[in-house]
Amino acid sequence: MSLGLGIVLFVIGAILAFALNISVDWIDLQLVGYILMGAGVVVALVSIVFLVRRRRSVSTTQTAVDPATGERVTRNEQSTTPDEI
């Protein structure tokens, strides 16, 4: 959802900065467009970073022999939480 928000902010900012030739006395629409484009880029980059971090997973498999029975014991662990920095 935040990736879409970043794209929407960028598009609205580009429309305000480049496509409109309306002058309003109390606000500079071109500056507002550039600000929205910058915010859209920041939101899109942050959302991409969170998507990449969320998809990391760790899978660990340990195999050992039980000394009492001689059976092979396998232990599997899976983690889909991101690594802590």
C-alpha cells in the first residue's frame, strides 16, 4: 500500500509541477509539486526497503544421532522475521 502511495504522490507532484499553468497568489503550485514528488520518492524507497527486509527467511536443519537409541534425530527451524540490526 505504501508503494502505491509513493507513486500517487509522485504523479500528483509531477502534474502540479509540469502540467498546470495556473498561478495562485497565496501558494506556489510548482514548489508544492516538487515537494510532493520528493515525498513520493522517499515513501516509495522506504516501502521497498521494508518489502525486501520482510521477505528474508532463515532455515536451519540439524541432524544428530541419539546416543541412547542410535536413531537419527532431525530438527528443522524456520524463521521469517527480519534480522535485527
